[in-house]
Amino acid sequence: MKILLFAPEYRPNLSNMIRTAEFYGFKKIYIYDRNGLMNPPSNKVSRADMNHMARVWTAGAIEHIEIIVVDDVGSFITEHQGRSIATLVSEDACSIYHFEFKKNDLIIMGPEKEGLPDDLITISSDQLFIPNRGKTDCLNVSVSLGIVINEAIRQLYS
């Protein structure tokens, strides 16, 4: 199973998603970095501060997971040998609790503000959502990733 983070918007959320993926045993995480979160600042002190914060925010997980920046996200998705699963905030998608995960799935998480763009949803083989019971219509993206990974791991390895 692979994880693709499409255009994360906030470093703390990105750090939490890296930490969550590593916690669940992922050795690699793929990032389409449209917002430049992986670009180190230009001066030496800022770079050192950013590296320190990355280790702190990920609780050291960043030392144990390979981060691979994807430049051509469309090709990455279409060339993936398995299903590509777009996570949405839409009841038109399949509920995570009715979805059957497979070991070669690619889970695609979009940015919080906009979600995944239509062209990526169109090329994904499946779409899923996390049903809510309260009034709030969505979760923080890093929380959502944790729920999706947990359900996938529960299904595949329990």
C-alpha cells in the first residue's frame, strides 16, 4: 500500500501525516508538493530550524520514512500498479466501512481547503469518504489519514 499526499497546505499537518504513516509501518510516503512545504528556506539558520521542527513535529518519524516528492502526479497515479483511491468529503463516494482495501492500493489525500481536483478524482479508480455522525462535515486531513490507514491495516492484517 502507498500513500500520496496531494498538495498539503500546512507543515504541521504534513508532519502529522508523515508521523502517522511511519507509525503504521510505511517505509515511504509520496508527496506532490505544489505548496513548497518540502523546500528548505534559503538561509542556513532557517534550514536548521525547519529540520529541527520536522523532527519535533514528527516525533522523530521523519528519520525512519523516505519522503518522495512526485512532480507529475497524473502519471504517478495512472502508472501505479493497483487501485488509486481518492479520499473525498462526499457521500457520493463509498463509505470507508464498506470499502475493501487491497495491499497494492494507493491512498490519495487532498488538501484541506480545496480537496482533490476533479481531474485526479476522474483518473482514480475508487473514491471513499469517512461518514460523520455530527454536524461538522469534515475532519482535519491528518486525522482523516489516520482513520483511513487504520481501517486499511485492520482489514489487511487482522
